[in-house]
Amino acid sequence: MDEQQTSTQKVAPEIPLLEAGYPVSYDAMYPESSSRLWALATLLFFIGKMIVLIPHAIILYVLSFVSIIVAILAQVVVLITGKYPRPLFDFVVGFTRWQVRVNAFALGITDKYPPFTFK
């Protein structure tokens, strides 16, 4: 298999849940090259990366409480109406995307600094 094909494969294409149409998936592109500086920062007990992620950590910490409240409120609405309200769904999904991007950066899956956005 050539390098181009390898770089576009899903992280776990063999997971049966994804094949069965499970509604949540995670996809990461294999990096052609990685930053040695960020690798060094990761090896030094995450200190370098944790410093640059402080703004994300503060915002995500507050939003985690808001997200829990929104998710509980959404379940009450689902119980009454049978539908997950779209704005509440978009908030929880956006928060989760942001959190996954920050985790991917912190763990060295990507060298791209995560944006401050729900998109």
C-alpha cells in the first residue's frame, strides 16, 4: 500500500459499530510529518502543551458544566416531545468536537493548534 493511501485511512475502519451504522465516529488523518518541537513538549510531561492549552482548558471546564445541564434539559424535552431539540443537540455536539480537538492536540495525534470554535 503506498503512502498516500495510508494517510487517508480511518483510524479504526474495522470497528463493527462503524460498519453497522453507529451514529458517532472519529476520523483522524495520519500526519505525513510531525513537529519535533511539539514532540519534545509532549515528552516533557506535557508542560509545554499544557501551557498553550490553558485558555482551552478554562473555557472547556466551564462549558463542561453547561453541557451537562444542556444534555439533561434535552433529555427532559425528549421525554416530553420525543425529539432532541436541534439547538441543544448542536451545542452538545459542538462542545464534544472542541474537546476532542483539544485532546487530539494534547496527545500528539495532530500538531495543529485547536481553534476556539464549536464547528
